[in-house]
Amino acid sequence: MNSPAVPPTQAFSRAYTRFALMMLTLVYAFNFIDRQILVVLQEPIKAEMGLSDVQLGLLSGFSFALIYVIAGIPIAYWADRGNRRNIIALALTVWSGMTALSGLTQNFAQLMAARVGVGLGEAGGSPPAHSMISDYYPPEQRGTALSIYSCGLYLGAAAGFLVAGFAADALGWRMVFMLVGVPGVLFAILLRFTLKEPRRGRWDTVAAAAYKPGLRETLTVLRQRPSFWLIALACGMMAFGSYGIGNFLPSFLIRNHNMSLSEIGVAMAAISVLGGMVGTFLGGYLADKLGVKDKRWYLWLPMYGALLAFFPMLYILWSDNTLVILVMLGFTIVLNSLYLGPAIAMCHTIVPPSMRAITSAMMFFVLNMIGMGMGPLVTGLGSDLLEPVYGNNSLRYSMIITAIIASSSILLLFLASRKLPADLVRQNRAH
């Protein structure tokens, strides 16, 4: 229900809030286009620069994630106090510009430096956007809205697969980086002059909206929310599987299924859109519906999804039937994509509005260090270590190990659901 904290000038129309959500979702899509093209192009880059799978894992994972999570916390602290729209526009300009520069690199060190720049820019994307969405939409619609935003992940991944898959064959991998970088800079200008900054804490009491805690106080509150840390760890393990397997899936399909880049681009774009976007939207939508009676459904739903996806994923990595594994991959992506919107919504529900950007940043710190940072690195290292014994199958077995480790998210989500009711009570008392 709308609180006294909402001034008349902040009564956005439904059409405008949908427009704002669409703009922020497209920003997130640009975010993942710039990440995904390196994953698709890593085989020709590896051949030209003479890289190992560990170096590929560092490029697509650890080096990017390290700067992303380190920069994310101070930027989120800024976003909890400053103009979030302007921060997002600046961040999009930086990461798109650094993506374009990636096409000019000549060796591993230069490409890593460019990817660090991309990570620095992308650190200013999601936490401010999450905070804005939580002020555009009331709590009972927040899971759905955040899930629609999270669909940008798969929209961007699909676009990255298509652009990189076809343009790389025609123009070479260097030109692809420039093709996706420049439009991002132009979109940042459009966003800056069309998006309105919502009042912080629109759906909260006047006191809660005016509350301006310091970073230490925010971290103290988060320490008192055990469900937050379990949710963050669960998301980290989900991402460990998504990045560890997903970042090497094009290489796996090339090495073990003899697919071309263009074939992979079309197949993975379709799977990403149909599987990822459907699963991400359903996660938030169903959690909002089921969570009316019991908020634990925000955690139970992704927990059941991960459980149902586990054995089909093992079959995908084990099978040699390319068509069957591509079809089953879409099914498992739907199930493994249920978690992000509900997880963010619950993390925002158990903290005050002025802590939401920091809360998202802390969640993404854990998620990305475990998922993006360690997933590709562990998978790449496992592949290199197993290669002398298993040859071309080394990557297959390494990805299977990654999937088994990632299944720990099921237990973590269950434990988080046990802690959630008490944390909701704590927040309601503080509110």
C-alpha cells in the first residue's frame, strides 16, 4: 500500500513504470552482451593468442569478477545516496567503451586489462537498478519486476551468441567487440535523458525513507540477517554452475560435438531466450503469487527448480546426442533460472529501503566471486588437469564436477527458508 512518504509528483503512471523497467532491462542486456561475446569468441582468441583453458577461465571469470565485486560495494554505497540513473548511465558508458577497446588488444595481458575495465563499469549497473525497481514497484509486485529485469541477462546472452556467432565468421573476433561496444555508449545517452529518478523509499514509511545509515550500520544489519547470507551463498553456487558450465559450453560443443560458431550462435540464442527468459520471469511471477501466503516460497521455488534440473544436466554433459542435449538444455535452463528475481526480492524485503543497493552489491559480491570468479576458473583448471588422461573429454568431465559442486545450492536454499521467517519479523519490528 502507498505510504505517506509518496509525494504527488512521484505518482508514476503504469505505462511509465513499464517503460522504466524496459530501459533498465535493456541496460542489463547490454551488460550480458558484453560478457557473453568473450565466451563465444574464446576459441578463436585462444588459437590466435595461444591461451590455455585456465587463462580463458581467468578472462571470462576471475579477473572480471574480482574488480566487479570490489568496485560494486562503494558504487552501491554511492547509489544509496546519489542519483541512481546517472550512475547507471555512466557505468554503461564505461563498460561499453572498454568492450570496444577489447577488439584492439594484442595479447593476454592487454585483453585482461580491458576485461577488468568492463568489470569496473558493470559494477555500477545492477545494484542501482535493483534499488530503482524497488522504488518503482510495490513489494507485492517486486519479485515479478525484478525477474523481468533479470530476463535482460538472457536477452543479452542470446544477442551475444547471435552477433558473435555470425559476425565472427564474417568479420573476425576483433570487430565483434567494437560492434557491441559502441551501441551501448549511445544507449547510455538515451537513458540519461529519458529515465526519471524515483523517490527513494516510495513504498515505505516516512521514517524508513528518510533513514540514511552508514556502511558499517548496513553491514551490521546484514550480519543480523542469517537468511541473507544463505541466500547469497545459494545464488553463488547456482552461478558457479551457470558460469562454470555456461562459459565453456561453446567450447564443449565445438570440441565434443563438432558444431561451428554460427551453429552455436543460433542454437544457444534460442535456448537462452526460450529457457532463460521464461524461467526467470516465472521465478518472480510464481513467487509473488505463492508468496502471498508464505514468503518462504521465494526460496522454495528455486530450490525445487535446482533439484529437478540436476540429473538432466548430468545427462546433457554425458550424452553424445547433440540434438537431445540441446533440447534438454532448454528445460534445465528454465529450472535453473527461477532463483534470481525471488532471491533479490527477499533480500530487499528484509532490509530498509536505504540499504537496498548495498544489499544487492553484497549479494552480488558473494554471487560473482563464487559464480563468475571461481566457476570458469575451476572448470578450466579441471579441464587442463584432466587433459593428459582424457584428451578431448577432459572438459566434459570437468563440467560434470562443476555441476555436482553447484548442487549444494539446494541445501543452502532449504536452510535459508528456515531462517527467513525470523528475519522478516526482525525487519518488521525495525520498520
